[in-house]
Amino acid sequence: MAKTALRAATYSRKSTQQRDIEDASTDRQIALAKSFAETKGWTIVADYVDEGVSGRTRTKLIGRAKLFLAAEEGQFDVVIVRDSDRLSRDDEETDPVVMLRDCDV
């Protein structure tokens, strides 16, 4: 029986403080995520991006909001992100990894 490839989404965020750091670019984060997915045999189904937005300003993280909505709808199985701090830097927020886990991601 063939194993079904996991459906993966990528999330990348480059904050306002990183604007001059090329290695932190969202394009680079996506490329690294796609390379990682390829090594796992996962299929990338969507990329979610927040460019130039602080992780402390969750109301402005539109790409992340779309990611969570798609997770709730079961559109993917895993999320690939460079570091968990890309998902949030708001210490008062429920851990985004826990929120994704609650969506079976």
C-alpha cells in the first residue's frame, strides 16, 4: 500500500527589524521550507507570508490569520516554519504551535 504524502503549508515572516537582513527574507524562508519538504516527500499546498510585520502585532499578521483559518478547515497536515518565533512574538498569546495542534496540524 502506497503511503500518502503529507500536505504541507509554509509560513514565513520578516519583521520590520530584519528589513536589511537578506538571510531572513521571506523568499529564503520559503525556499528552505520547500527544500525541507522535498527531503520528506511532502507536498507544499500553500505558502503564507507576512512581510515587514512584527510578531508582536498579531492583528497585522494577515498571512498567519489565513494560515490558521486554512488549518481549521483541514487544508494541510503540517506547517513548515523556519523558527517558531516566526509564528508569534506575543508572550501573552496562546502558543501558536498549540493552536495548530488543536487543528490536528
